[in-house]
Amino acid sequence: MSQRWSGSSSCSSRADMVPEIAAAVGFVSSLLRTRGCVSEHQLQVFSGALQGALTEHYKHHWFPEKPFKGSGYRCIRINHKMDPIISKAASQIGLSLQQLYQLLPSELTLWVDPYEVSYRIGEDGSICVLYEAAAPVSAYGMLTCKNQMMLGRTSPSKSYMMTVSS
């Protein structure tokens, strides 16, 4: 089992990001798998290449004590323009940019942060969580806004309807 908190304020070791990167790689690979145009061997090669590329790309931008620091750097984005990390990994299995555009959503955002990996398909799509782990509060020094909201909630949220009368 990898240890998440190194106890120092510097970047964590590469092992710290293994489950997050595995979740991101698994998700992108599953998108390629659903079209049936890529063999299992090609998916394995692609997954290995993407895992290595993300590990290298994130190694100086991974801060478990401040999970949202560097979040923009770790964001994988396809917005009618292919993310260069994905295209580089795909080139390892002979997929062209044109083929990638056919196999992957034209609008995809994938956030790979310490303790959480989430994605959104489309600009107005819902954000879905792929991986979530409990972050030690002591690692942050303070709670995140999301955790504060969850801890402070004593009952389910209520829906309100606003009406305007003239």
C-alpha cells in the first residue's frame, strides 16, 4: 500500500499518485475500448504509455497537502483540440489524430488531483467522480470547501423554487 502523505511540504513521491493516474488511464482506455477499433494489446500499450507520460508530467506538480494546487496543469482536455499527452500515447499504438477524434468525445475534461479524479463530457455536462479517497485533514492543515460543506450539512439539501410576481 502506498503512503499518501510524505510529511514534507515538497512534492510527494511518484507512488503517491498511482491510484489517481490508474483511474484516469483506465477511463481514457475504456473510451477507446467502447468503439471496438482498438485491440486489447493496443490498449495495454496505450495504457502503459499514458501512465508513464502522466507520471512524468505530474511528478513536480503533485501536492497531497494542497490537492487543488496545480490542478490546471494536471487537467487533461479535449476541446476540439486533442490533449498532447493523449495524442502522444496514442501515437505509440499507431492511432492518428483523426482516429482519436473519431474515438474520443470532442469535449472532454478530466481532472486528476490528489484524492480525486473526475471528468465532464461536454461543456455543460455533469461532473462525475471516477476515484475518490479520504484525504487526511492533517495533510491539508485545513479542510477544503467541499469537505467543510459536507461536514456542516446536518440534513439533506432542500430544493427551493423561486417565483417572480409582477
